[in-house]
Amino acid sequence: MHIEQLKLTNYRNYEALDITFDDKVNVIIGENAQGKTNLMEAIYVLSFTRSHRTMREKELIRWDSDYATIEGRITKRNQSIPLQISISSKGKKAKINHLEQHRLSDYIGAVNVVMFAPEDLTIVKGSPQIRRRFMDMELGQIQPTYIYHLSQYQKILKQRNHLLKQLQRRSSVDETMLDVLTDQLVEHASFLLERRFVYLDLLRKWAGPIHEGISRNLENLEIQYDATIKVSEEANKEKITTIYQDSFKNIREKEIERGTTLVGPHRDDLLFFVNGKDVQTYGSQGQQRTTALSIKLAEIELIYQEVGEYPILLLDDVLSELDDYRQSHLLNTIQGKVQTFVSTTNVDGIHHETLKNAELFYVHQGVATNTKES
Ligand SMILES: Nc1ncnc2c1ncn2[C@@H]1O[C@H](COP(=O)(O)OP(=O)(O)OP(=O)(O)O)[C@@H](O)[C@H]1O
């Protein structure tokens, strides 16, 4: 799939942008703070309905305006499909083919995007929350029901934590409500965990060989799921449900004492090992970078396998961070089959092969100019 055209109205520093893209490589060039990331972010929002940088949607609206729209025309399965996201103080609307989608899970997946930005290097090094978010976002875009279960899980978790706080302070003695919420939580938790296991299995399949390739066969990457319950990754949903139920029974007193939910997918983590050593603790910067890149490239193949088409790849300010070898590896992986957006302040850091057939856009103060048209 690819994005043919993007129109922005009052989006960040773009008052009005109407731009057509190449279906292979597009390089966005500009000085700092001109709008390169804003452009990438807009494509990301068109896919996920939310930004990768902020949870506060108001920030996406141009300062002197009260609404913003992102319109994209994408090609998917040889069909041209208009998509639209509009944001205002009243909320957010998402449309496919001019039809409003009332549930986000009906919209997400209309166009698939994989983004690799400097903050993705923190997938390995950063907090567990970042790795959970990565799994949730990626799973959500290939499986919309995952988003439904995730949002239900988060809602019930909040209620359950609230009740546990009350029980901790002894301001509530109604433990039957805790049983009800635990059952509901377990139902969604088991779904999420089972899906994460299936997903991880696929991620490993792709990321392992990719990592080996990037490291010139010197490194072997292993990914482990660190769950808060003792469970085998082969366990089905029923088995996972039983383990969660038993676990919650066993830690009931402890949870009341602590006033919070102690097990569940919201506390799980991913662990990465290179040649048997934990990369987070022992990995060099280069190894951490290679791991992050391998995961992102694996993501592309995984989406292809699940969706039947390659996603759009956004490389925001990271290409020049990779050495020539890693850049060529990336290039070989995408081999003209993935529409790619590269943003950079300076084309000097970009491998000449990447630039050869690319379309170049210059961004200056919220205006993007295609070199071919200027
Ligand atoms: N809501 C908004 N309304 C208007 N302008 C905004 C808004 N949000 C951000 N900006 C402006 O957008 C610019 C930043 O753009 P962006 O983050 O895309 O930079 P960039 O070109 O990627 O730069 P760098 O290379 O430094 O990452 C800044 O000038 C900022 O003031």
C-alpha cells in the first residue's frame, strides 16, 4: 500500500499543504524545526488516529486555529481510498471513503504504517511501558479486536485499582465487587496475552534472521516475554484464564495491602538478548540500535504476512544515524517494495543508493516544495 496524496489543513505549522508522493522513496529535507517531523507525524496519525509524540491532541492543531484536518488518498489492493482525520475541541473524527467510523477499531488498519524515529531506539533501553506500547500499537493495527480488548482491559483495571485502594483504606468492605471486576479483567487479560504470544512468535521469526544479517552473522537475537504470571507461550486462552484466576486468588491479600493490581499484561515486559546477554544492560549503543532496527524491519514483514500488503515506512531522522552497512541492509530489505519516507537535515548522511531514485521535498516553515515541481 502507499499514500498518493496528503492534504493538511491547520496541522501543526502547516496551514495548507497539498502534496503528491512517489510510491517508492520520498526524502523530506529541511533545517531544524521546519516541519519534517510534523509531516511524518501527520501520516502516522492518518494510520493510528493518534500521534507518536503526544497524547494531547490539541497540540496537533495550528496555534491560531480551532481545528485541524489530515486527508490522505491511499492505494490499497489497487484501490484508491480517501481517508480523513479531523481534530477539534469537540473531539476527533475518522472517515474512510467519506464515511465516519464511530469506533476507532473500525478505522485503525485502513492504512498500515511503521515508524522508526529516534525515540524508537529507546525500545530496548527505555522503560517497560515503551515496550508494552510498542506491542499494543503494532498488534492493534493488524488486529482491530485487540484494540477493543485493550481499551476494555484498561477501563476495568482503573476501576479495580480504585476499588483496591478503597479496600486498602478499609473505606469499602465490598469484596464481591472485587470478584466481579477480577473475572472481567481476566477475560480481557487472557485475550491480550494470548495475542501477544502469537505476535511474538512471528516477530521472532522475522527479527532473528534480520538481526543476523545486519550484524554480519556475528549476533544472534533472542526475544523473551517477561510475564507477571508463570505461563508457557504455548498456552491457549483457556489455560491462560485459569492461571490468571489462580494467581489473583493467591495474591488477593497482597493486592489489597498494596492497593493496586499486581499481575496482568499492563505489568509485563519484553526482554532482548544478543548472544545470550541482556542488551538493555550489557548491549553497546550499536547493538541496541541494531536490535531496534531489526524489530522495525521485522514489523514490515509481519504486517505483509498478516495484511497481504507492505506498510508505509517512516524513517524520521534516523537514517543518517545508521552507518552505510546498516543503511544498505535496510535498503535491501525494502527493495523498492515499501513506500518509504526519510526525513533529514542533510542529505550528505544518506546513502547515495537511497537518493538515486528518490523524490526530494524541501520543507521550510511549514511549506513543502517538491524539487520536480519547483
Ligand atoms: N500546533 C502548532 N502550531 C503551529 N506550529 C507548531 C505547532 N506545533 C509545532 N509547531 C512548530 O513546528 C516546528 C517543529 O516542526 P518539526 O517538529 O516537524 O521539526 P523538524 O523539521 O522535524 O525539525 P528537527 O530536525 O529539529 O527535528 C516548530 O517550529 C514548532 O514551533
